[in-house]
Amino acid sequence: MSSFNIFSMAFLLALVVIKGADLVADGLVHPVFLEKNVYVVEGVEASGGDQEPADSGSEIEPVEPLLASANLENGQKVAKKCLQCHTFEKGGKAKTGPNLWGIVDKAVGTVEGYAYSKAMKEHGGKWTYATLNDYLYKPRQAVPGTKMSFAGLKKTQDRADLIAYISSLK
Ligand code: HEC
């Protein structure tokens, strides 16, 4: 055999080995394609990003049973997610969203001088533990057309701690 042939035989052999390993690997490791993006930016939602998978019909767990034992420290931590758009102190200024001092028991959409969306302005009712719970779970589901671009707080404990914290600010 000429050295050229030995060379090409070796090359072919290598190809067979590599291809074989490839097939074995494919058989062993099934590639898994994730249904959902794993990379989720917590809290803030890209505009138009409200096509979440169908959890919209699910019951939202009430916060009332958790309020008595709520953790205000955690509530304050969770509230940091709101600070980008809201102030909580009395007389605080509006940012992208209205000032939230005394929001519990306040009529919806009535902070003086703030330009609400039509949806919020015409919503009616007031902010109770229950309505805050619904809104904070998924703002755009509770008040369709709201201009608050916040994905929501999925953990019931977080919503309870946050709501307890907000109502402690009075
Ligand atoms: C990206 C900005 C943004 C973030 C983050 C955000 N909000 Fe808002 N929020 C808004 C805007 C804008 C409005 C006004 C909504 C409208 O007019 O439809 C609003 C409205 C509200 C209202 C209704 C106020 C009223 O006077 O009726 C509540 C309550 C509220 N937000 C609570 C929160 C809480 C609590 C958080 C944190 C968990 C939060 N928001 C995070 C922008 C934001």
C-alpha cells in the first residue's frame, strides 16, 4: 500500500469513528427543547409580552390568611421592584406610576394629578387586600388596558408580605 492509501484509509477510519460516536451520543442524549424561555427578566415585562401560557384561568390564591403572619421585611424587599416606577412615602412624587402612599382602601385611579390610563380611570371600586392581590398577581389580567408594565408577583407569600408592608406605611 502506498503511503497515500494508508493516509486516506486512516482518514476514512477516523470519519467512521467520529460519525459513530456522534450517533451514540445522539442516542444517549436526547436534545431537549424548552417550551418556554428560561431567561426571564424578573418583574419588568417587554411591551406586548402578555401571551403567557394558559395560567390565566387559574384561581389566584388569596393573601388574607397570610397577612397576620406577614413578613414586613420581605415586603419591603419585594417593594424594591416597584420603586422603579412608584414612590411610597407620603407626598412622594409620581414617577412612571402614581405615588402609592395610603393606597390600601383608596379609590382606584384617584391620585391627584396623575394621568391614568383610561382603563384605570374608569375601573371604579377601591384598592382592598383582595383587589390589590388580583392586580399584583397579574396587572394586565386584573385591569385589562392598564399601562403598568409589570409582569406581576406570582408568589402568594410575596404579595401578602408586600401588601402588609404597604398598608403598614400609613
Ligand atoms: C414599570 C413601571 C411599574 C412598576 C415596576 C410597577 N408599577 Fe404600579 N403602576 C405603574 C403605572 C404606569 C401605573 C398606572 C396604571 C394605569 O394608569 O393604568 C401603576 C399603577 C399602580 C397601582 C394603582 C394606583 C392607583 O392610584 O389606582 C397600584 C396599586 C400599583 N401600581 C402597585 C404597584 C406595586 C405594588 C408594584 C410593585 C410590586 C408596582 N406597582 C410596580 C407602573 C409600574
